Amino acid sequence: MTDHNKEVDSHSGTETTGHEWDGIKELNTPLPRWWLGIFYACIVWSIGYWVVMPAWPMINGYTHGMLNHSQRVNVANDIAALKSARHASESKLASASMDHIQSNPDLLQFALAEGKAAFGDNCAPCHGSGAQGSKGYPNLNDDVWLWGGKLADIQHTITVGVRSTSAETRQSQMPAFGKDGILKPAQIRDLTEYVVALSHRPANAAAVKRARQLFSDNCAACHGEDGKGNREFGAPNLTDADWLYGGSPQEISTQIYLGRGGVMPTWQGRLSPETIKSLAIYVHSLGGGE
């Protein structure tokens, strides 16, 4: 950069700043007055905002401003007002049985609305906004339930969770047959063919025959000799077309090898009993409840 004496640009008639870069001279063009007016007005407005509103962080807090405004207090007041408005209905919900809630149109409508809101806030990140689930997260719209799909079953599962922190949590664990060296790779391949055959799909007949005893020795205790599962253990039915981690031979083989199992939080203590009731009612209403 080279400094020169200020001069008037012959093309535009505007005085230069005296700065030049690679032969290009900088014009001393003033900012539009309307822009400067808005800029100065913003400065004045910001100073006024600092005075009347919370603005500056301090060591042990912040400046409260002349209005002492607090969005946190406003939200707390709104929540308190909402709880007060809901109190009468939630009191009825707390004392009502599940059957009574379903038979009372007003109470049912309130429970469904509250359950839908609670589902969006707490359950949708895993199960999806439409409860459609995804790989590793159950679809709540169908009639496939590892622990039962009756209202009481759903309520209990929400309350205690699955493989979670509650002393009464739903608990089951499929062994990692390959990872832990329980079965050899060839045995896992045969067992995969056997499970494929259980779901009425073409499979290697010789492998199925070899794996029959393997299944009986290692899998039947939970899934049953017929592979139809057992809700007492949360063991899935292997004869249908519904698969939590995928039903392709490769995905089945991976599941046998790793023994994956997800975790559902224990919602007791996080959500009120009334909210858990509402969630159970809502999930049951999605179409897959029994």
C-alpha cells in the first residue's frame, strides 16, 4: 500500500482518501445520511435498553435494569398458571382408573392432549414425532409389544423403563454370542439361517438342520422352542416380519453376534404420575394398543 496526497478522482469527481492498492484509488465517499441516522438512533436505543432492561453480566449476577424484567420469572409464572388451570382435570386423572379415563370423554380428551404434549417433549427424539420408531427404537403404532400392549403394561413400562435405573425396570439381555465367544462363527451362520427360516423365508436347509439343537440350547429359553417369543422376558417373536434391528440375514447375524439391547429411561420421578397415565393413554391410542 502506498500513501499519496488527497486528490479528486477525475472520473467520479470525488475526493480520494489518499490510499491506493494496485493502482486502485479509494474514494472518500460519505455514508448516506439516512444510514447514519439509523446507526446513531440504534446507539441511543441501546444505551436506553442497558438502563431499563437486564443487560450486563456481573461477578455474582447481572444488572436488573429499571424495569427489573426477568424472562425466567415470566416463564415460571406461565407454568404456574398452566398448572393451576390443569389442576382440576389432573386431580380427576390422578384418582381415576385407566378404564374410567377411557370411558369418560372429557377426561379422555384431556389425557390424550396432555399425553401428546408429553410424548413430543420426551419420547419423540427416539420413537419419532409420529411414534413410527426406527432401527433400535420400537414402532408404537403397530401391535408388536415386547412387554405387552395393554394399558397397564404400557403404563408400567413408561414408569420403570427398560434396562434403566429403576429397581423394577424391565430387564432382559440377549447374550453376545459372537463377541463373547459363546458360539463359533460357523454356528452363528447356521443359527442365522435357522432364524431366517423361522420367519418363513427361504433358508439353507442343511444349516437349518444343524442349527436346530443350537437354537434349543441357546435361544429357546427366552424365545421359546417355536421362536414366538416371551413377554415375561421381553423376548421378541422371531416368526413374524417385525424386526427391531433389521431382518436381513446380515442384520440378524449381527444381532446374534453382538446381542444388542436398547435403554428406555425410567420416567418415574421425571414425570408426574398423571403425566405417565396420560402418556400411556396416548401411546395406547396410536393404534397398536391391545
